[in-house]
Amino acid sequence: MPRLLLLLAVALVLYILLRRASTLPPHKRRAEYIKIGVGVAVIAVVMLTLAGKMHWVGAALTGLLVALRQLAPVLIRLFPMLGSMRGSGGSASGQSSQVNTDILQMHLDHDSGALSGQVLKGKYREWRLDDMSLEQLRELLAFCQSEDAESVQLLEGYLSQRFGDDEDFGTQHQAYADSGHGMTRQEALDILGLKDDASEEDVITAHRRLMQKLHPDRGGNDYLAAKINQAKDLLTA
């Protein structure tokens, strides 16, 4: 009877953990599932060892593997080379720009011009836009329309790039109107993908390169183009 109650308790906890993991953004679910799997393995090893069905060496090796798994992030931080090897797929990553609104954080890859982003607020908080389905993106767009005009224009740029003209999102593409919020120097640097010690020549070069990809006349996004111009004006003033 005690064993049955213990198994039922473990099963209940596992069910709760899996339900909670299923509500996480897709890019975080895998890590959570791995943690749950490791926990289940540890519990199984402990129970088998206590029951005398597993040698203590096997239990020790399992514990060592779990410890190494938990220490992996620390080791990567201590050894930057390991981190770079882990994060690279054989090619060096290029520069990127970052633009934030109340609801979205958008990244622009300077080499490819590809947009990617993450939701900062609302039902899909911490979700990556690339992980969201068409229906979810429509729901996010409706939320942006009710909350923040800048987020709408930023999301429009992503939707246009990802889906082209194949989908009608019911938005009106109008010229970007400045909201009046001041831009800080750090925000300007983030938008142009520059470091704090960037020279005026660096600013002009970055601005020119980005505008070649994002100018509205080339099918770019009015909002991003305006932000890039505003960043360049601030840093060269």
C-alpha cells in the first residue's frame, strides 16, 4: 500500500509538471521536458537502489551524469570557447539590430535582412515569433492593435517578410508617425547594431547598410526605416 501511494504521488507530480511545461513557449519546453526526464530517472534509480535491484555503482554514475548536466551552463560561462563552439554551427554570426516596443522585441540580421522577434507582453509573453502559427500571429496582431500602434507597425514588417502578400492581415500600411518618445543613445546603438565606442563613420556605414535592406521603396518597413534614421540622427548630432 505505501508503495502504491508513493507511485500515485509521483504520477500526480509528474502530471502537474508536464501540464505546466506544456504552457511554456515552445523554445523553453524542450529544456523543461529534459529536466523532468532527468528527475524521473533519478527517482527511478533511487527506488531501484533502495529495493536492492540496482548496484550502487550504477546509482553513482547516474548521479554524476545528473550533476554534469546541471553544471553544464556554469562550465560554458567559465569557458567562453566552449560557449562559442556550442552556439555556432560552423559559421560566425553577423551583426544584428534590436528594436523594442511595449509588446515586441525585434532583431534584424544585417547579413540576411531577416527579422526575428520575441513577445514581451500579453498571452504569448516570451514566445518567439518564428514559433507561432499563422492563427497565433493573427491573435497577437489584434492584441497589438488594441494596445500599441508601434508594435503593430513592427509586427507588420515581420509578417510581410514571413508571409509576403499571400496572407491578408487586414492592416493598413501607412507611413510611420513618430510617437514622440525620445530615443536614448543606447537604444540608437542597439538599432544600428553598434558598440558604445562606435565612430561617426561607423554610424553612417551601419545606417547605409541597413537602409539598403529596409528602405520602404525597396519593400522595407516604414517603422524600422524611421527608427534607423532617428538613431543615425541622434548619434551624429
